[in-house]
Amino acid sequence: MTFARSAVRAIASVLLLAAALLAVPLAAAQSAAAQGPRNEKEAAVCRHVLGTFLGFAGRHATEACAVQPEDAATR
């Protein structure tokens, strides 16, 4: 096997592992993304996803992941 094939296989393995690791937090954030986080746990997941995977941090992540009031969900 050539070095190029080995490198391609290694990169593919890393990408598959990264996709598997991303699937869990993104699935957990799905409900929070629909209408905004409904509780502090969903808000924490939202901040984690925005900060870690998308590069948002600080005030922007805090504003985007603010817990929505109960009456906002019925609109």
C-alpha cells in the first residue's frame, strides 16, 4: 500500500470519527434549535454547540441561546 493510500484512509477514519462525535451534541441541540432553548439544559447545549463547533463565543452565543419564556412557545 502506498503512502498516499494510507494517508487517505487515515483522513477518512478521522472524518468518520468526527462525524460520530458530532452526531450526539447536534441531535441534543435539535429541539433547542426549533424554537429556542426551553430550559437551562437546552441553553447549555446550545452554547456548547455554538462555541465548540461553530466558533461563536461570549455574548453572541449567550444571546442566541437565551432561554425562551413559556408564552413564546405557544406563538
